[in-house]
Amino acid sequence: MPVLILGVLLIAINQTLWPAFIAVAGWIARLFSLLVPFFIGGAIAYLLLPPCRIFEKLYSKSKLKFFAKRARGFSIISVYLIVIALIFAFFRVVIPVIYQSIEDFISQWPTIYAQFIQFISQFDFIPLEEFTQIFSADNIMNFMNLENILGFTQGILNFSMAVLSMFIGIAVSIYILLDRDSLYSLIHRIGHLYITPKILNPLEKYTRKINEFLYKYIYCQLLDGFIVGIVSFIGLSIIGVPYAPVSALLLGIFNFIPYFGSIIATAIAILLALFAAGPQTALVAGIFLLIMQQIDANVIQPRLAGSYLKIRPFWVILGILIGGGFFGIWGMFLAPPVVAVIKIIVGDILVRKERSVVKYKRKDGESTDE
């Protein structure tokens, strides 16, 4: 009888609470969908805050009072004009070149494929029949159908432009940058009212560390990726590698993923050079890219970023694998600063624990002597 009563109660609770839970979850999902422009605005404001601060300092030191009094507003206008100019230059200059390279590659694929098959036929250990069935010209051309690629690319571009052109998010970011002092003050007041100093002080400390790591990491990776892309384009163009703009773009973008990104992009660039220009050009391109990656890893990146992360490669690779497994590309990209912050937190916990143990042993020793 008690089991029956318990079963009836569980069924009743399920029938009454589950619909309410579904309704609340739907309401929360709807709320988040409505707040998407504010999330976009917050992300834009977060990324543009450092250059806005730099320009604000410059305008505030101006001898013209008109600019000095309105330093924050002019700094925001200047940064947004620069961002718009960079986006326009990218779509005006870079995209057409990459599109032309992809179109040329697709049109010349049968010739490239025939040359590649002739090359690998020299090696007895490669199962040529199975290879040709998988990578037959018809299969590749069907996969790389120009209309499908253009339609898919156009859909992505339309979606990206729609997201980027959401004036609400941009307007929110502008207001956040203008009124950031009042927002900081509000967050500070709420924190001191509802959070104890024992929790608030470490929270503020680690928040500052997270911001410091993220800003340094993001902007250093952006600059490093730009340098790698430009140097790759110049070097591959001099070597005579076809479709150098596509390879350079891949090398610059994949450079954002530590360790694995450069390896994957280099392998793709070498294979592309092998398909399009033959083994000799691919070998020279591979040597050039290997030297460039070593210079980037040992000279350029340390110069840009310094040793602000201070974590071993083992932990970075572990963080990339875990972050990529749970959060995809964004998890791989943000893994190094997250691992660095976790390292600091764990180190502080261990230091406190060691101090408490040493203090306890000292007290225990004094009591034994007495």
C-alpha cells in the first residue's frame, strides 16, 4: 500500500510539475533569444574596450578642449570607423582574390588530378585502384560543384552579414562603452552588498586576471595570425605555389588554434601545392612553412605575448583537447587562457593549504615542547 501511494504521488507530481518546468524552460529560452542583441553588443564592447581606452587617452591629452572634453565619444567613433574600414577592405580586396583562386582550382581540378595520379603511381605501396575510386575526378567535381559551393557560401555570407548588421547589438555596444563607468559602479555596489569580502576579493582578483589573459591572448593571436598570413602569402607567391591566397588565409586562421592549428594548415597547404604544382614545389613550400612556423613559435609569438600565460605545453594541449571536445572551435581557441587562470587558482589554493599545514605543525611543535 505505501508503494502504491508513493507511485500515485510521483505520477501526480510529474503531471503537475513537468508541464510547469517545460513552460519555464520555454520562457527562459525565449528570453535568451530576445536578449541575443544585448549579448552581441556586450561581446563587441568587450573586444573594442582596449582600443577605445587607448584613443580616449590620446584625445584627453589633446590641446583642443573640444576633443578633450568629448574624449570618450570621439574614441568610440574612431574605433568603429577603423573596424568598418577593415571589414570593408576584407570584403573588397581579400574575398574576391580567394573566390578567384577557388574558382580556378575547381576548373583545373581534372588536370591537377591526372598529374597527381601519375605521381603516386610511381609508388608500389599505394593501392592505386582504391585511391582512384575514392578520389576520382567525377566524385571530386560532384563534391566541389561550383553552384553548390556558391550557394552554400552565399548563405553563410548572408547570415554573417545579417548578424553583423544587427544595429541593436551595435547600438548596445556603443552605449556600454559610453556608460561603462556607471555599469562598473553598479556591479561594484551589488557585489559589496550581497557577497562577503572573503569571496568578493578573490573573485575580483581572478576576474582581473581573466580579463588580462583574454585581452592579451586575443589581440596577440589576431596580430600573429595576420603576420603569418601575410608572410605565408608573400613566401608562397615567390615560390610559385598556385592558390597562395587560399593557403595563406588558412594558415592565418588556423594559427588561432595553438599547436594543432598550424600543423593542420601547413599540411593542407603542402597537399594543395603537391596537387597543383608537383612534388618539387610542394617540398620547397613545406620547408618554407616549417621554417616560418619555427620562427613564429620561437621569435614572433614570444615577442608579442611574452610569457604571460606561463604554462607548459602539456597542459595547453590537454586544455585544447577538452575544450575542443566540449565546445568545438571556441573551446580550442580559449583553452590556453582558461588553463592559465585555472593554474593560478589551483596554485593559490595549494599555497594556502601549505601555509595552513606549516602553521599547524608549528603550533603542534610548540605545544609538544611545552
